Amino acid sequence: MRQILALAAVLAVAPLGAQQAAFHVSNYDLTLDLPETGKTIEGRAELTVVRTARADTLVLDLLDLAVKRVWLVGKPAGFTQDDAHVRVFVGGVRADTLRVALEYAGAVTDGLIVGTDGAGRWMAFGDNWPNRARHWIPSIDHPRDKATVTWSVRAPSDRKVVANGTLLEETTIPLAPDPDGSFGRGVQRTLTRWRESHPIPVYLMTIAAAPLVRYDLGKSACGFARDGGCVSQMVYVAPEQRPSMPGDFRYAGDIVDFFSHLVAPFPYEKLAHLQSSTRFGGMENASAIFYADGGFRKGGTNASTIAHETAHQWFGDAVTEREWSHLWLSEGFATYFEELWTRHAFGDSAFQREMAGTRVELLRDPVVAARPVIDSTQTELMQLLDANSYQKGGWTLHMLRSLVGDSAFFRGIRDYYAAHLDGNASTDDLMAAVEGRAGMKLGWFFDQWLRRPGYASLTTNWKYDAASHRVVLEVEQGPRFAAYRFPLLIDVTDASGVVHRVRVEIGAERSTRVTIPLALAAAPRSLAFDPAVELLAEFHLR
């Protein structure tokens, strides 16, 4: 997800209730009838539900829309509905699989964003993050409950319907006869069906229905698609924007190819990029990324946003955080892997400039100073979209890579991804995977950077000891935050101007005195701390 364009109602954390936790939806079959104008929709949701514990009532999240009828295993079933939930009595207490269907209708107020564009053309875009799918999809609306989904959408034929997964069907619906027996006065409609065959959280299940045209980007990552083939990519834009394509989408093939080689094969059936109208600058819907309309109309969507949302296809989509408080496993990963693509595409200098820039932002951010990255006390989900989840999460991965080395880091990331593909993960799962490759315990590292606020605040002083031909370094850690443990990279420029790069270990103490392991015939000209931009710290010289 990329920058918030507008903060509408702030939604509070909604943990799974006891009844909901006893059920898992494994598949959604969603049918929607969309209007020619207005916001009233009609829907049918057929859910395959697995009962995993003793419970007799299936509780589904649903706001705003009214349920008309419910069926259980093909037979009419009793239900109740309040302002937030639909409750279906399913009886029994054993582990089993149920088929539940609901018919519902009403005017959508959120989740599915309905409106008109600048040319007055009707459009609708799903916009579910974090738990707004419940405004239009009867569901267990929590990232822990992942499912496959089929979309069947009937809409006026002048709108292109795009959704998750593979396109199964686009069929023109024959017009019904008018009351006088003639034809041709009704609005022509088309049935479009898409199928996402890999489990995703409900917040990623989405459709677009708008006057969009397709621009093909071709195939990429050949041999590195999930089925062993190539990844097809395309952009759907408003007709007037098509002449400006591809813009920075010319990088889309390289981005998918880079991540597919670095992490694992691309996890979904295709990758569509869509001009949309939702609250976020970018939204990583599985296989169908939405980007803000303004980006297309004001110079085009930039490559860094494309890389960020594409990285989410692996991190956040295919492997999803188990709880909202671990959102950094989605946003921190997307932020850092976007930076890794920058390094791949534009070189080390561009990469270090971006890391240095985000460090400056973090040192100035009051949330970073006040709250930890893993923030289990934050009850307003939108407030988790902050510098902690994004930049500090990304910086934590950067420091982890520096600590354990490239081989252990990327092997650990691949292990983590493979173990939790199509499922959920926690920070401890990531830690265990990297520990397994690094051969070292990392609890101290994850605790200090993720479970407490702040960053390292360092005051350094050094002197040359002529007797030992060594430099003695003193590092003081300020009182604002608890002391940190970290490796510190130093460039020592000797008396003749030669630069020697060394690394020393700094303990989690207020004051550390360490001898730099480098023999020098004379006092050095200078010491430069953290020259490769590897440590989240502010530096002061004494």
C-alpha cells in the first residue's frame, strides 16, 4: 500500500470472536449485479466454510446491506442480522464442511467505492483495506482467514470488469424483451467471471468496473511464474490515458523478474495494474494492483510505487501477517524490497541515497520515538499506516541483512516465504527462518528494533594510542531511549589518505570503549561512522 490519499472513518481493531474463530471460509463464490447509475447493488455469496472447533452459529461480518435469504447446504436456513453481523445457525459441534449461501442488496457506502470520473462516467472500485470488505461482502473479514474467490459480475457492457486471478468468461447477456415484445431499448449487459485459485485475505478481494481500456505489457519472469511459465502483465486505464502508456510501467517486467529471481516464483495467475479511484495512492490487491487516478493524470505512476505494490504480491498477499500488529511484515517488506529494486535498477548510490533519506524521516517522526513497530496496543487500524510499519520496518530488514550477511538473509527470507506461502506468518516465524540460516540467536535484535520505540542516539569520541598503534573509540548512547546493541561500520582514513573499512561491536550499554582492530603507524586523518548507511541512528561528535 502506498500513501494515504484521504483518511475517512478510522476503523478500530476487530479481533475474531469466539464463534468466528471456530470457522474458516475456504472459498467465496461472489455474484454481483451492478447498476447503470447509483450505488445500489444486488449480491449472492456462496461460501465454503470449514468448522474447526465446537460451535453452532456461523458469524459473518456485514454492514449496511440487507440479507434477504440464506441457504445451508442448499436448503433455506434461519438467520439473524444486526448492524455488524449475520448469524446463521448451523447446528452440530463436529468438524465438517458447510455450504452457505446468502442473497443481499442495498446501497453501498464503503468498501466498494462508487462514483463518476471527470467525464461523468460511472465507475466502481473495491477498496477493502483494512477491514472494509464487510461493507459489501459477507465474510470473515480478518487477515488470518484466507480463501480462494470467484467473481461473477453483471454490469453494463460499456464497463470493463477486472478482478483477481484468471479471466474465465466475458459473455454478452441477451436483452430481455420489452413489455411490448420488442427488443433494443434496454441497457446491454455483460457477465464477466474471474477466478483467484490461491488463498488471499478478504481485504485483497476486489473488482473494478469502469470504462477502462487494456494496454498489454507482455510477458515477464519466464520460467518463474508459479506454473513454470511466464507472468502476463497489463495496464487498464481510462481511454484518454492510453496514449501515455507505458510510462514507468516500462519497468514492470523487470520488477517482476527481479523479485521472482530474488524471492520465489510470482504467486498469482497474472498481474494487472489499474487506474482507479480509491483512498490510497496504491493498493496491492492480489494480481490486480490499484493506483490512484491522479498519478496517471499528473505525469504517470512512478516506478518506486510500482515496485512497492508489486513486492506486496509476495509479502502481504501470498504471505500475510497473522495479526494487524505485525503489519510491518507487509509494509516494511514492500518498502525495503522497493529499495532493493532501486539498487538493482539504478545502482548503489541511488540505493544509499534513498536509505539515507528514509533515515532522516525516521529520526524526525514523533510516532517512531513514541511507539514500537509491533504495536499491539494500537486499536485504530489506519493509525498503523505510519513510519514504523513502512520505513522503520524496512530499515529493520536492512539492518538484519547487514548483521547476518546477504547469504543468510536472503536464504532465510526464501525459507520464510516458502513455509508460509498462501498462509499467514508472525514476526517470530521470520526470526526463526533467518536464525536457521544465520546460525545465531536473533531475539535481542528483533526485540530492540521492533518491540520498543526509538533508534540509537550516539555520541562518538576517539583518540590515537601511539604506544599500541591503535585507535580507541568511545561511544555514548543518550538517555532518550534504551541502549542498543549493534555492529558499527567505520571508515578510517590513515595519515597517507588510504581508507580502511572496519567493523566493531557496540554493546547495549550507555558507554562503550572499544579498540579498533587496525594497526596504524600514525594518527589517522579522520573516522567516518556508518559510511554504507547501515544503522538507524543519529550521530554526534564530541
